[in-house]
Amino acid sequence: MLKTVDKLLLENRWNDESIAGMSESELLLYRSNILGADKRVTNYGGGNTSAKVTEIDPLTGELVQVLWVKGSGGDIGSIKMDGFSTLYMDKLSALKKLYRGDAYEDEMVGYLPHCTFRLNPRAASIDTPLHAYVPYAHVDHVHADAIIAIAASQDSRALTKEIFGDRIGWLPWRRPGFELGLWLAAFCQENPDADGVILESHGLFTWSDTAKSCYDKTIEVINHATEWLHDKTADSPAFGGPRCTSLTTPQRRDVAAALMPAIRGFVSGSQHMVGHFNDSPEVLEFVNANDLEALAALGTSCPDHFLRTKIRPLVIGFDPAQPDIEDVLKGLPAQIAAYRDDYCAYYNRCKRDDSPPLRDPNAVVYLVPGVGMITFAKDKATARISGEFYVNAINVMRGASAVSTYQGLPEQEAFDIEYWLLEEAKLQRMPKPKSLAGRVALVTGGAGGIGTATATRYLSEGACVVLADIDSHGLAVAHKSLAQQFGQDVVRSVVMDVTNEAAVIKAFSESAIEYGGADILVSNAGVASSAPIEETSLALWNKNMEILSTGYFLVSREAFKLMRVQGMGGAIVFVASKNGLAASPNASAYCTAKASEIHLARCLALEGAGAGIRVNVVNPDAVLKGSKIWEGEWLEQRAATYGTDKQGLEDMYRERSLLKRSVLPEDIAEACYFFAADVSAKSTGNILNVDAGNVQSFTR
């Protein structure tokens, strides 16, 4: 085992002071949140909790019993009060008379809305009967790794008896639904002294008449199983012992950065996919093991696991003792094609007359010996969570294969859950993806006004964003603000000097490791200077050219390399300036460098077209709000050039425009969004002026 037993045991988080004055439904929320706070209890979105609560019927004014139960698609760790479905218990009980047998159990889901209490809009989950028919006020259903290790063993029933005696019962595999709810009710009636039951290949149910005792039982049972497993396996090599050793951390990240864009290109056929990399000790122990291929081929056991990770992962043919990444990349197309063929064959073997159409046949989980685990999904959170689920599966396989023989779900059972019509209906209810869903953008000058406004616009349309800037403090502030608004998953930041070749290469490598690649580059890093030509030093001239010309070349070159590996096209947006088209007094270095940017973009548009890489330019003018280049000498220099102060300069710029309007960072961000989104899919080599109208910068 990787940890001592003390570190493996769950903490009892119940605090009597925290629950003072809570109602029964509020106690359910409290219990749910502290159970879900530890992913060793249950994985994200997995498990379920419930309470049978006495409420006042709004129609009759009489007291009625109401089932509060986690609604469809919720997560007990983050659920709020509105995440629970509420249903009349007497109506749920009446459904038993309508039940026509296990061949018709799916039709019972259609009756659940008729049982709704207080017109609650939260849809009831398929697990509702499992909670309703257990004759106790409080019920927990969780997927702890230690429990599923027992549940997924070939000797599951005997092990349950050995570990728990008569305290915890055992039921054979049955997918969630009305029939399993009746099984649980019958078990409780026949075993009135039992505190719960283990469901084969699924998880744990515990129950009690108070919220606290139900929670206590759940923690106690999981900890008892954890201790038992530790005692049995502490001296046993996991997964048949190690076959290879891990590369160093930098080496692992280098391999991941090389593999992920290539895999991403292969798996992003119908939509852009986002990647996640995990090289935790648990993962490395598994991918380095002798039994890796054999166990991976068996697939996962718990339904929640394989719904997130597919029936089995793809093991990449990589030898850490002879790490030839180029050879691995050459072999990737054949490996991925073989996985797709295998998945299609699985679908054709198992499909039923009414099965939904074949879904994406690509793997979700990619295991790389000596390196770690890569997961791909439609967004970053789903990719990360899928990885977390497979870590749960690894922990299950470790325990089960050490005390018995690990078994995944039978293939047909796995298929019937993956392609369950009720699951398909849930997928069909998902909202339409946003316009930049699955896209990854790297924004240079990300800490400035235009950079953060552009990042905000992209994030609001579903993109992931890597902010790059030389200003570490400003970068940290921007990162924190955006993460608070859009979530930690979708924002990353890297300190980068665009004139430093190694730093630029590292930034794109980080984008590949964190998200799988990059689809959009916004080259926005800026500097400005103002001086008559006689007073323009070589150092000043070079600084402008290094940042505004060489810097744009370096980031574009690395973007091209990454986009070509992905083979998915891409969008590069240069934030140049009106000064690249229109001459300005006392700014020869700045104007010349900006003109260089514009012509570089034209050249790159020619080079990238064959690969679907579009390159366009946004030309701002006089964006004073939030712009870093207006914070220092540039402001004073330009004001002096025109014989005014800051306020006068802003007024002067606005009044000289044809439209008499100020230009804001959000205006530039909108133009950057246009050139990144599919609405401009047929545009490349273009210049879009966002300057409120300046006749000198009209393109000719």
C-alpha cells in the first residue's frame, strides 16, 4: 500500500455545534456535504443521500412524509438545498401497484414526476426507489474505494461475510432502478438488525433513523473495510509488482507535452476535446506494474466509473527504459485506430434493437508506463473528473486483486448501462455547447487590460485560457480574478517573456500538459515608446523590435508547431495598432515594430492556410482604460507630444475619431473573439480596425 493505515482512514467530520437548530432537510444537506467532501467516500457526482421528512402538505395543510433525495446529476459534496428532489412517500409507495416487473422497470421513471412535492423542478434520479423503499428515515449510498474493492472481487459475498459478519449484507449485481429498490426493501425486512448492504460491483448502502447515526455508520463501515484491506495487503506487491520505473518529473512532463497534442488531434473529430494529465503516486504504481495490461483490459466495475471512463482504457506503447517518443508518436495512429475498432466491435456485439447510436469510439483514459495517465473529455472539468474516477478504479483493482480476483462488470451489463435509454435521455437534455467549448487559448500580455478582457470573453464562451505575462504580480491578480469568476479548471497562468525563446517554448509546453494543446493564440504583449528620431537610442529601438516583432514571431512559431501536431487548424490573432498603418510623430520605433507585426501576420496567413491555421490582426487605437502601456512614460510622452495631460489626451483621441467614441478593452476583446470563433472561419490575412474610425488607418 502507498500509505499507512492511519492516513487511509476517514475522519468523522460531524460537528454537533455546526448543526444546532437545523431542520431534518438541513441535516441532510450537512450530512451530504461532509460525506462528499472526501473523494475517498464517493467520487464526484457519485453516490446519493436521502431523508424522509415530515412536511406540511400545501394543499391540505396536513402532515405528510416527504422523501428528500439527491436529484439527477447532482454531487453530494457541492449540493445545495435546491439540488434535492422532494417526493410524496405515499405516492412513491403507490407506484408498487403499477409495477409490471423487471422487464418494464424503466417505465417507472416516468411516474416519478407525478410524485413531486411542492412542484419541485429538480428531476428525480434513477436511484429514488432505492432510497424510498428502505424503511429507515436516513439512507446513504456511496462508492468508497475500499468497499468497491470488496464488491468487485470474485469472492465478494464471502469477503463481505468475513469482514462484517451479519452487520452488513450483500446483494448480487443489479443495475439501479425500481427492481433494486424492491430488493433493498426485502433485504431490510428479512434482516432487521443489518446496518447496510454491499451491492456487488456497485457500492454501499447504510441506513438509520437519525442523520448522525447514519453518517457515523457510513464512516465506520468504510474505515473497517479499509483497515481489513490494509492488514491483508500491507506486505503484498500491488498489481503483480513493478515492471518498470518512472521517469523523472521533468521527463514525465516532457513526454506528456509531446503525446497530448497528438492524441488530442486524433480524438477531436466531432468536437474539440480537452486533456488532463495525472502522474500521482497511485497512477504511477499502476502504469509501472506487471499486471497493467491484464487489469486495464478487464475494465472498471462500478457503473459510475465506466460511465466516466468508458469500459476500458488505452495503454500507450511506451517503454520508459528506452523512451523513444518519436517512435511512439509514429505508432499512435495505429493504436488509436485499433481501440476504435475494438470499441465499435463491442457496440455491435452488445447493441439491442432500441440502443442509441454509437457514440464517440475514442478512449477517454490513456495509460503511459513510466509517465502517468492522460484523460480527454469535452471540457477540462470532465477530463479531470474522469481521471479521478479512474484513480478510484485503480484503488479498487489494487484491493480486489490483492485479496481475491478483480472482476469488471460483464460486458453486456456494462453496455446496457453505458447505452441505457435513460442515460441517453439525460445526455440529450444537456445544453448546447458554447461557441468556444473545448478550445484552448494562450493570451500573451494576459495581465493587461486587453489581455484580461479577451480572456474573459473567451472564458464566457466556454474556452480554457492560459494567461502569459512577464508581470508575475499582475498575472497572479488576473488569474485569481478569472478563476473566481469562471472556476479553477479553466484558467492557467505562466510567467513568460516573449523575447525569451526558452520561456516561450515552455509556455506552450505547459498549455499542452494542462489542456492538451492550443487552438487560439492571442499575441498581445506590448510596449510603447515615444521619442524624436534623433533621441531614439539603439536600445529603445531594439526593445520595441524585440517585444513587438521578435516576440510575436516566437509565440507564432511555437503556436504553428503545436497546431500542426494537432492537425485541427487554429486561430492566431495579433493585437497590433493603428500605428502599424498610420504614421505618428515621435514614435518611429513603435510604429515600425507594429508595422512589422502586421506584415508578419500576412506572411503567416499564407503559410498556415493549408493547415487550416487562420491569422488575422486587430488594430486598436487609444485604449487607455486598463492598458499597461499607458501607465508609465508612454502616457506622459504622448501627452507632451500633443501638448495636453491624461484627461486631455483621452478627450483628444475620442474627438479625433470619426465616431467620437472612446475605445475600451472589451471592444478589442470582441474583435479577438470574432477572429477566434467559427463565425470568422473563412477569414484569414485580414485587419480589423477597432479605433472608432481613423481615416489614416483605413486599409488600402
